[in-house]
Amino acid sequence: MPFTFILRRFIEALAIPLLLVFSPFCVANALAQAQSSPAPRSDNQVWSELQLAVPINNKIDLVMLGVLRLGRNVSRPVNERVGAGILVRCGKYLTLLPSYLYVASQPTSTNHSTEHRITLEATPKFPIRSFVVSDRNRVEFHFHSPSPNFVQYRNRIQIEHALRLRDLHGFVADEVFYDSVASAWIRNRFYLGVAKKVNKHLTLEIYYVRQNDSHSHPGDINALGSTFKVRL
């Protein structure tokens, strides 16, 4: 049932951006209320992600992406993303993933936005004794409505280790964000979770993430996340 649930959420992620585009009255109403209720500094959320990889050859996959985040204390959707990318394996230790996402965001009742996001990603990954270390580097170009457009650089260091429990792998990671508008490192995310390869087609990750952000509202977030990685 979890896989059926995530597919349903993926379909919803396709529909919600269209509703936002064709609902200008909702945006106008949100702007009218902006002065009456201050935006919260913190939130509790649930993050769900689906990655569907279709092999093109033994080095290249077409990857389709869908994301749904429930926020406002897990009471409603606050972020929906849908897009695609090309995963390229460059040798044994390096992968590249250029991608495109359409993003709709409603973090508060008075803050609604959409964007087209182009991401260039490079991730070296290598073993150190019984650990696996990866260093994901992302440059994201945000074409944002309302303005301004901006660029972010993200760096995530992750350490994985096999656990002696049902073939699980534990991981811990930390990610920092540099923002071109603020000209500063504005955000940090700490991750703690487990991953399991269910079969040759499905890998599942469950994790906790703590975000601290000095510029966004809400910026300080506690979230429980799940990622379903399906490879056909």
C-alpha cells in the first residue's frame, strides 16, 4: 500500500500546480491578508518523494521526479514538484544529474509562489573501509514567480554504513545552502535515516531532517521523510 499511496501523491503533484496557475483569485486573497497574520518561524512537516528511473543504457537513466510535502503542522500540502532529469554514470565513483522541476509552494496561507528550476548536480561517491561517503554538489537556477530569480549552491555530505538488521543501511548527512540574493549561507539541513533495497527494482529511504534557515518563513523545520526509488 505505501507504493500505491506515493503514486497517488505523485498524481496530485501534477494537478496542484495547474490549479495554482489557474487560480489567481486565491493568490490575490492571500496577498490581501499578508499584513494581518505574521508568518511562522517554524513548522512540522512530512516529505514524500518518488524517483522513477528508466534505463537508456548501462550508463544513462531517464529519471522522473515527484515530490509532495505536507506542512503547516502536517495539515495541508505546502510544496509540490514534478520534473525529470538525466542520470549519467561517469566511471565507478561519479554521477551527474542535470534536471528540470516545476515547483508550486504555499508555505503559509499568505505566501504562494511557482518556479521553474534547472539543476546541475555532481556526486562523487566512494568507500572508506566499511563506510560509503558521498558529496552531492548542486547548482540550482530558480526562475521564480513572483520575482526575484536567484541561484543557490547546495553541498551535502553523507556517510552510509551497513546495519546488522534486515539488510538496512544507516546514513547521516548534512547539507548547506548558499543563496545569491542574500549573498550568504542561509540554510542547514541535518539528516538521519535508514535505507533498504526491497528488491532489484525498489529502494526505500526513511529519514528525519532538521532544517535551520535564517531567511525563510517558516525556516526552522522538523520533518519526517520517505523516498521511493524505482528502477525499471
